[in-house]
Amino acid sequence: MIALYPGSFDPVTVGHMDIITRAASLFERVVVGVFHNPDKPSGAFPLKERLSLLEIAAGHLANVSFRAFSGLAVEGARACDADVIIRGIRTADDIALEVQMAQLNRALSGIETALLPAAPQFVHISAGMVRQIGCLGGDLTGLVPEKVRPLVLQRLYKANKEGVQDDGV
Ligand code: PNS
């Protein structure tokens, strides 16, 4: 079976890595798909950069490949012959949203979604929090894969320095 793991991955976190690794042991092939989330219009990392961070972090997994998509997740799933969509869930809020997305995606395409509960040590980690901590020059150890930590920090901190007016505080 082929699985598509769609997400924003803006940037990849250790929580994503946990889902990718577990999915890779469950399915013959896993395609990690970088999608635009219309609810998050301004991404911190360009799509190409998110893809290359994923390749650096998870490129060692032999049955995992990486692709950027535009459009619907179900169209991406069809384009890579995926039988199933994978999503990770952390909190009760995640479950409500993910069940709705899974039902909509099944209604649109017949493709089922398998939800993998996050490992307990990662439930507090989100890409949004990583962006916030990184922008302010905080320590990303244990939050993003070690191989990409300097790249993520450099990009976030630099973008913040360039984009924020110094108000003297
Ligand atoms: O990592 P995220 O931001 O939680 O991922 C959300 C994502 C990218 C999976 C979702 O926004 C998505 O599927 N985007 C593609 C557009 C789409 O198919 N929307 C309908 C979802 S029911």
C-alpha cells in the first residue's frame, strides 16, 4: 500500500518525523507531500525549502519520497497512486479537525485517512511554536530534527530581524 502524508511542514518538526518513521514501517511506500494550507496564508519557509528540509531530515528512509503539490490533498493522493492518507493527531482539537478533513476527503475521492496518535513526548510540539521560538532566537533542540536545526534557526531568526522594525524595546 502507498500512503500520502500531506502537511504544511513549515518547518518539519520531530513530531512530523515520528509520524513519517512510523508510517514508513506500516506502508510499502510513503510520499510526504508538502501542500499549501489555505488557512495559513503566509508560510515562513517557501515550499521548495520545506521540501529540502524534509529531504535532509528523512532522506535516509528508503521507502519515503518527498513532493510538493498544489491543489487538493486528494488530487495529490491520486497523482502519486496513494491508497491512503496519513495524518498525525495530538489533541482533542486536532481530532475534531482531522475527522472532518478525513470525511471530506473520503466524500471527494473515496480515499480513506489513517490517523496516527502522536507519541506522548511530542504532543506539545507544533510547527507554529517552532516558528515563534526560532524567530526570537530560542533553542530549537528537541523540537526540530537535529540535521536541520541550524538551517531552520538561521532562516527564522534572519527573517525576523529583516522583517521587524526595531522599536528600541
Ligand atoms: O500541516 P497542516 O497545516 O496541518 O496541513 C494541512 C493540510 C496541508 C493537510 C491541508 O490544509 C490540506 O489538505 N491542504 C490542501 C488543500 C485541501 O485538500 N483542502 C481540503 C482539505 S479537506
